[in-house]
Amino acid sequence: MEALSLEGLELDAVAYYIQFDKINIEKTGVAKVRMTVPSAWVEEHGGANAIRVVRIADDGTISVPQLTFLGTDESGNMIFEALSPDGLSIFAMASAKVKAAAAQEIGSEPAATPASPLTPLSVVGSMVVWLVENPILTIGLVLILVLALVMGRQRVSRRGAGGPTSDYGEGGVRGDPHESARQLALNRIMELLNEIDEQLNILNAMLARPRVVLTHLEAEAIVEKFFTTCQVVEVEIKKAASEGHLTKKQIEHLNAQLSNAVQQMNLLSQKSQVLHELVQAKVEAGNSK
């Protein structure tokens, strides 16, 4: 990560990350993000001076916003508040360490002071904490985020798969509760499929940049989010089918779109070795079930 590299540092470990999805707004203003992390974790990863918060923008750009240490809560967790000039996105709580080469140079100098794992970036308990690219987000958390995104969005998908207008018609949906439920179920699935398309488009743009190399943590987060969304789509299709909201033709078409998305991810992942390995592992794990 360039932001850490300029300080002579590299990513050490990630505690967790949080994601803010913009639903009915294109861009947010300056934001303050307050995060906590157990004191024990901080001590195990170099102390407070080693903590960073990394921000990952929607287009994949990574930055390290400035952060302030606010103290501890009743449970002994350390509280940090990051100032994000570019608004909300993905934020990861992580630790950093001195690069190997830099550590060797420090070791060769007169040992006046011990080599510190990080350069202090704050005064009187204040420090810069940044959020890195999400490690593996728990499936439950991602599921909640995805479902919240689906329920909050207003747009109606225009994709194929026998969309609501072509199969049901506006008049039928408004007058018949059963038809309304069918359209709602189909719209929910289509929103998720559109979300998968957006993820693929962002990844394609990211990998198209010159000299872009994904770290293992970055690739891990991308793969986890993608396949978790795919799992949600599978669940929604099965649920809608069991409730009689989808025709056999619609089920086949939706499953085909989902399968095509996985194939596109597989093709894109070939541009990054670490990404491809993680994608293959997910596909093989799915096939073995």
C-alpha cells in the first residue's frame, strides 16, 4: 500500500472492517468514523503506534485517513476516530510494521533507541488509525449489509430473466397481492444480480490500471464479498421458487445469470494470481457441497 510505504511501513494484520453502502446518494461529505478494538489485540500487534485505519473507496483506491485516539470504553476497548475527507466507504482496522529492509537499516545503526514498529503520528495519546482492505468479513455481516442494500434501493432492474413488467404487467401488480409479492421477490433477486454486476465492473476497472498488484487481504475481501452475494442470490431464488413466485423458465434464467457472473469472476481473476487462487478455492468448495 503506497500510503504505508511512504512511511517505510507495510501491512501487518487486520482486526476487522466495516462497509458503508450508499443507497440513494452518489457521494457523502466529510465523515468521522469511530471504531473500537480490544486493547489486547493492539498490544499483540505492536502497540497503539502500530494501529492504522485504511479506507477503500468504491473504485478500489486505498488511502489512510487521519485518526485520533479517544481513550477506552467500559470494556477496555481502545476507541479511535478517523476523519475521512472523501466520505464513507470501506474502513478496516489494522496494524502496520516496519518494512524488512527498513528494519535491517535500523539494526545496523548505533543502538541509541530501539527500533519502533511505527512512526508516531499523534501527540498526547492521539494517533493516526486507518482502515485497510477487508479481511474476510463474516458471512452474517455481509448478508446483513447486502439485504439492507437491497431493501433500501429504489431502482428497478431492467435486466432480462423475464422481468416484472414483461411477465406480470403494472395493472396486475397493483391490483393483486399475490402478483405484487411475485414482483417483489423477482425485484429483490434482480437487485442482487445488479449488485454482483457492479462488483465485477469495479474489479475490472481496478485490474485494468497499469501496474496494479492486489495484496492477499484485498483479494480476500473482494472474493468474500462476491461469493457471499452469490450465496444470497441462491437463497432468494430457492425461497421465491418454493413460494411459487417464479416460473420454471425464470428460475432457469436467473440461475444462468448467476452462473455467468461466476464465470466472469473466474476470467477476471486470471489477471491476478492471488485473486485467481482464492476464486478457484471458492469454486472448488462450492462444487464439493
